[in-house]
Amino acid sequence: LDANKGILTPELYTYTVVLLVATLACVVAALIRKDATLRKWGLGLVALTAVKVFLWEKAGLQGLGRATAFIALGRTLTGIAWLFQKFTMDKTTDAETEAGARPKPDP
């Protein structure tokens, strides 16, 4: 079964870049608006992009191209995870401070 039948390689990579840009836009919008539903859509786009890369692009790449694609995907996913952690942790810390809780000292 040829999943890429009729799709040119540059077109396939363009879809991945567009998915990554849409994911990043969705995540940033969710964090700015503090919208949990939009954040879940962003996480869904992250999963869709990762599945697409692993199922389709992995088969068509070899050597340095494959390594580069996986490194780029890994860096992007790490960046998105960092954004989620940074902005959701800051929100939790701010809520605790407003409630009167004392921040925990660093060890």
C-alpha cells in the first residue's frame, strides 16, 4: 500500500510545515486567551503532526534527511511543551500567590 501515491515529496513536507505553524498558532492563541478548549485543539494538532511524520515521512527519508526531520520535529515539540509548561505553571503560581499561599523556597 503506497500512502504517498500522487503526492510529491515537497508537497508532503509543506503539509508538515503548515501543520506545525497551525499548531504553534493554536497553542500561542490558547495561552494568550487562557482557553482550555483551544489548548486541547493545539495538543491534538501536535499529536496529528507527530503521527504524520512518523507514519508517512519516516518511510520516504533516509540517512541525514531522516535524522534532520526527526531533530526538527523534536525541537518543535520540545518548544511547544516548554510554552505549555511555562505559561500554565506561571498561572498556577500567580493563583496561589493571590490566594495568600506563600511561595516555596528553593532548596
